[in-house]
Amino acid sequence: MPLTLALTGATGFCGSHLAALATARGHRVLALGRRPPRHGTHVPWDAAAPSPVPPEVRAADLVVHCAAAVGDHPPGSPAERTQHLVNVVATERLLAAAADRPFVFVSSASVYDPRPDRSSVTEDHPTTGGHLNAYGRTKARADALALAAGAVVLRPRAVYGPGDPHLVPRLLGSVRCGVLPLPGGDVQLSLTAVENLAEACLRAHAWPPGAYNLADRAPYARDAALRAVLAAHGRRARLLHVPPRLAALAVGRRPHLTAYALDQLAHRVVLDTRKSRSRGFTPGRDLDDYLAGLARGGR
């Protein structure tokens, strides 16, 4: 049955994939944002506006909140004010406007406290402290608001795919003189294809309220995944394993090297996705599909 979705972030990376998928499935998309989307009907709304203007969602059967202020900024930095406005305040306003409508909030695995073991992260993993950047801290606050309001909260990790403006550009920019320094030895990491996230957003309105981890079918070996992505972009690089304590000395001195980035690359971080799978969700895409798309000329 076709739905009317009120969708934020429809011009962003994740939201644009969802808007395209929803319209292809025959759903109507009301795209809340500052700019007209490629897919859906534009409903002007500025998530970063300091004034409490409520978004218009009365015509929607379902509200999906994808909009976020991303960026790997230190906690307490000036950029955190903008991230707080978009990630926390706008979420609170949208939840209030949605009233009793089904609500799907696209959160992030960045909400998880990095201090405990993350070799098998369940949805019960702590989210109230230890965040290494302002994004994780503000998303954790919004995540808590959404859960308290009875929303379905999706927690993907390291979303990648066609049009990715974050992960792959940072990876390519980290190669210097044919060398890619990496903290520590090879580790297993969960990644989430953007197509899997979009599919889950459409299905999640029928799931019970609560948090759900989202990731591809299996975790990836860090080094092999990085080599494959570099090769698909025509880049050759030798992977240089640097002791984590030594790598930490370069935080803030090398482009793209932050405490958060170091942590995410140096440790095994694998999401337990049994809860989302128990709702019948099976990820249909993986890194090989993405690489095959690059080989065909897609970006």
C-alpha cells in the first residue's frame, strides 16, 4: 500500500537514496528541507533555524528523519552549536510535529561509547558517554529523544555507496606518496551500504519501537576492504601499520586524522544485527556490489 512519507535530508547522501527508492516503489515523498529534491515534493523547512518553526507533516503517514549535521569536530568546538541545532533541536521539533505518526529516526553507531569492548555491539551498548566528537555526542542526545518518544531508531555504521561525500573522499585524501598509514593491525569492521539503510527505512515503520543496528551481511577485514576501494578508484597505496600510540601523536597534525577516526580504524567494531534481522530484514547489498558499480563507471 503506497504511503506518504515526510522525509528530512532528501537532498543529502542517505536521504536522497531513500527518496529515490520510495518514489520508485510508488510512495509519495514530502521532502522537508531548504532545497528542492530530485525525488519528491519540496516542503520548505530549515532544520538549522534557531526559531521554533514546526515542520508541516500533517499529510504524512510516516515521518523519516534522515537530516543531520555531520562532521568530525571535537566536543565543545564551535561547530557543535550547529550540530546541536540540527541533530538535537530539529529532532525534538520534528518529533513534536509528528505527534502519533510512525517515526523512523536515522541515528548512527557513533552514539555508542567507544570505551567498552565493541567486538559485538548490541543495541544495549552504552550511549551516554565517551563520545570522541560532537557528532556522536549530539546524535546520542537525539537518539535518546527519539527512543523516549516511541520512535524506531536505526543505527547504521560507516554508510557508504554511490554519491558518498564522506568516507571515500577522506580515504583518498589520506594517501600520501603512495602510502596509507593505518593505526594498528588488521581488524574486523561493520559497514552499511546506503541501499541497505534506505530499504530498512521503508520497512521499519512496521517494526516495534526501539533501537536497531544496521550493517551489511558480514563484517569486513579492514585492510582488504580499503585496498579494494582504493583499487576501484584507480589508486595504489601501501598500507603502513602504525602502532596506535604512535599514530595518536599525529592526531590534529595530519589531514583527516582525529581521535574519532583513529578509534574507528584501530579497534574491532562489529554491530550485532540480530534484532533487525528478527524483523525479517536481510541486507541485500554489500561492498562487492558497490565495487562492481564503480567498475561499471558509477560513482
